[in-house]
Amino acid sequence: MARIAGIDLPTQKSVEIALTYIFGIGRTRALRILGKSKVSLGIKVKDLAEDEVRRIRQVIQDEGKVEGDLQKNIAMDIRRLIDIGSYRGSRHRRNLPVRGQRTHTNARTKKGHRRAIPGKKRVVSKKG
């Protein structure tokens, strides 16, 4: 069982896929990490030697922030936007889309479940 950056990597997956379980590492960064640590791509996590795990851990540590440090930085950036009163910060505060998407329709994931407004009912026209 390989444990890197506080995450237990799944043993049955290949190393390049298993590294993406770490927050802040995608496929491209995983391939770059494996290249720098000189670990072959097709190998499974359960077949990794202890020195290979150590090399991967060292490259991740040298390359930059992952997991908790990265999440803390993202949260601090959002908090800064809210504190300075920017437009993006106000969108974060109201829990609305930040990057210019429309909200008249769509944006349900960000806005949440539709709440019924009392007294506002759909009028059905009668044919006669």
C-alpha cells in the first residue's frame, strides 16, 4: 500500500492513474512526475518498490503544492476576493457562477434546489 501526500493510492490501478487521486495532480502532472522519478508508466501501484515510492514522493514534494496546502491556498484566494469586495468575490459570497455564465436558465448546480415562492403559481390557460 503506497501512501503519498496523506493519500492511500489504490493498489490495483496503474501508477499514472493512481496519482490522480491526489488533489492537485491530474494526468499530465502525473506523467511528468513519473518521468522525473524514472518510474515506468505501465506498472501497478502494488508492484512499486519502496525506493520508487520514495522517489515519487520526493518529486511531488519538490514540484509544488498538493492536497491540504493547495486547498488552503485556494480558500485564501477566494476569501481575499470576498474581502476586497470584487465582483468575483460577490459572486462567491452569493454562491453564484463566477466566470460569466448565464443564470436566468441553468446554473442549478451552483444555485441549488429550486425553492417554491408562496403565491406564485403557474397559470394554466383554459381552452373554450
